[in-house]
Amino acid sequence: MLNEIDITTKAKVLLEALPYIQRFRGSTFVIKYGGSFMDDANPEIRGRVATDIVFLASVGINVVVVHGGAKAISRAMEKEGIEPEFKNGLRITTSETVNIVEKTLNEEINPEICQLIKGKNGNPKGIIGNDLFLCQKLIHTKNGCEIDLGFVGDIQEVQEKVIEKAISDGYIPVITPIAKDSKGQSFNTNADVAASHVASALNARRLVYLCDVPGLLKDQNDSESIISTLKFNEVDDLIDSGIISKGMEPKVRSAKRALENGVHRVHFIDGHMAHSLLLEIFTDKGIGTEIVNPY
């Protein structure tokens, strides 16, 4: 039985969330669903994330999910006896492996995430990226040299009306990062970049990256050194100094692109932390890193 202190604490939590719920009702939030928690042996973690997504939708926020699936793709390739190919540390997607990527993302991971959301009484709608993203072959340049990554796409256009229709029909769109070119050829794309393009196309109020770390860190060896708030014009200096590096750099560059295209704020939070999505959005202090729009 709850005592008076417990009741008061619970009430304070709800009251703290109230102005945010009122402010964000009717807004669009894009959630990049990725990180090792997707493959965690403990389904409770994935269930908590699904609960948070359904909570956001239940209080009137238009939630759009864009997901990756690198580890599942690697497992699917191993089953086929295919060794991953890399060039200068970058994964190559061949004509053979792009089919594996497409099948894994569209037919395995997407339905699984939809089922998780449905299990929390949400109303998901799987949307394959082939129906959404138009792309060109990505020309990657490193140190002045072009690197051919094969069937990796550079998104040029988002058919946002497909997403908007799903939202207006009461669904939570769940999107795969597969794109197609003008000839209908499928291409693998970076899910962080795909989420950025979706957020930009929808003029989203928030873009949230679920990560394996608490946020952007001043010291990569100190999980307590979280940068709570970062101004847009401070990002490049942190990249140049190496504070933002490795796997976080492409995420932050994608975030910067979204902010330049009208997204209000971008958040980086730990997908493993219990209800990190709700804590970041509906509390005064938050728990991760936010980058603020320059305008």
C-alpha cells in the first residue's frame, strides 16, 4: 500500500510531465531505433522502449520510428556463408548482400518491432523504405579518394505523404532504411541518415537517437561527463577536437543536417536505460544530450 510520500512523489512526476505533454501534443517526433539493445538477450529492454513509444503516441504526439539492424544483417550473412567486405573501414554492399540487407530489414526486423509496439497496445504500421526513399548511388570520398561502397545509397528525396497518411490514419509508422534509385534498384542506406531525412521532411519537432551510450561525452572514458545541452554552432569544434568521434560522429553529422532543415532539437539517449525516452522528453533536466536548433 502506498504511503503519503510515495503518493506525493508520483504526483510530482506527473505534474512535471504535464506542461511537456501539453506543449508537444500534435507535434511530430522521429525516433531512431537502433543500438545493441535491439539484440539484447533480455526482451525487457526492447519492451520498455516499445512502451515509451506507445506512451508518446497515447498523449497525442505523432511518433515515427526509423530503425537499423546491422547485427541482424551480419548474422543473416553468416548463415549464407558470406564474409563481410570492408574498404578503409567501410562496409561494402554487393549485389548479393543488398538482397540480404533488404530481406532482413523489411521482412524480419520491421515486423518484429511492429509486433513489440502492438504488444504494448500501440498501433504500428510497417513501411518499407523502398516505398519512401529515392536515392542515388553514394560516392564516398576519404582523404581525397573516391571509395566504391557498392549498393549503398545517398537519399535524395522522401515521399513524406506516405508517412503523413499513416499518421493521419492513427498509426505509428515504423520505417526501414532501404532506398531505391530511379530504375527501382534497392540500396542500403545509413539508418541515422535516413532518420535525419525523415525528420527534415516532416519538419519534426524532435529527432531522438537511441544509442549505446548515455549521450555525448566530454571524456569517452567517463560516462558521467555528459554534455547535457549543446548549441548547434559548437558541434564542429567538438568533432575537430576529437571529443565527438567514431560511431557518434556520423550520428551527430546527421543531427546537424536535420537541425539545418528545420528540426527543433535533436537528442541522444541510452536505449538501455529504463524509460530513457520519457525521462529525456518529459522532465526538466533530461538524462542525455540535446543539440539545439540554430534559429
